[in-house]
Amino acid sequence: MIKFVYQNKPKGTGHAIFLCKNYIKASHFLILFPDDLIIKKNCTKEMIALHKKTKSSIIATKTVNKKDVSRYGILSIKNKKKNYFQIKDVIEKPIQKYAPSNYAIIGRYILPKTIMRKLKNLKPGLGGEIHITDAIKKSIQGGDEFYGNIFKGKYLDCGTLNGYINSGIQISKKVK
């Protein structure tokens, strides 16, 4: 069954997620952002496997060019393994010199239901929006564990006009 929840005004990703609070029944839930496409390998399966292994929240991540970090939520990392690491902190769209890494959040999350309490109490942040990264930051500061899953699939960014056009070209090549 699919249920739709509408965000009538763009108030940020955190606000959009909070609007779904009445539909979350399990201890954790999966979020997939539509402007971040991942092809060739199933990122969701990787994330679920890591969630089962760590019993923690998971964020999909890939390295991005240092000059592009200001377009993403960026992860501060510790205890790096081959395909994952523990997240020490998250910073929403930092300027390049303040980015703790170039591991970017790519729109896939396994989050705890308890994040809804953090979202409920958040004040608007950067750009006057409620950011999911701010709620994640508060969760980490409160002792919750989050891990970054360095996924194997190919990432297509549809968040810019050039990225959107390039993604269409890449996908059309796979369809032929």
C-alpha cells in the first residue's frame, strides 16, 4: 500500500519527513529522495544489511569533489571500514574550507522513529528550512549511532539542470 503525504509549502526535508509521522510504525524507516538516482547496484539492500549488522541508523554516502561539498550534507567520520564508517557529525552544505570530509549524503536514509521528536522541536536552519541533517546531528549528539554506507552503485545527481539532463542520457543508454 502506498500513501501520499503532501508538503503544501517547501519548508525543508525535515518538515516533509515529519509530515509522515503518523504512518511510521516500526522502530526504523527508509527514505529515498527522488532527485538522487542510484543505478547498477541495489543501494537499499546494502543499507538494510548494514542496518541489521549495526542495529543503527544508516545514511548512503559517496565521495564528491571537494569543490562541490557546499551542495551537500557532509559527514564527519570515524572508524572507517571498507564500505562503511561511523558518523561523528553532519554539516549541511558547508563551505569547502570547513567541510570535515568529502563524504556527501546521498538521498537514502534508514532513520529511527525517534527522529520525529527531534524534528518536531527544530527551528528552521539554513535557508529558513527544517533540515533532516539538523535532526540527525541532534540524534548523534544525544548518543544515537549512525553509519555511512559507501554504496557500490552509480550515483546520478538530478538536483541541477545539467545533472538532470545527464541522468536522462545515462538511463536512456541502459534502456536501449
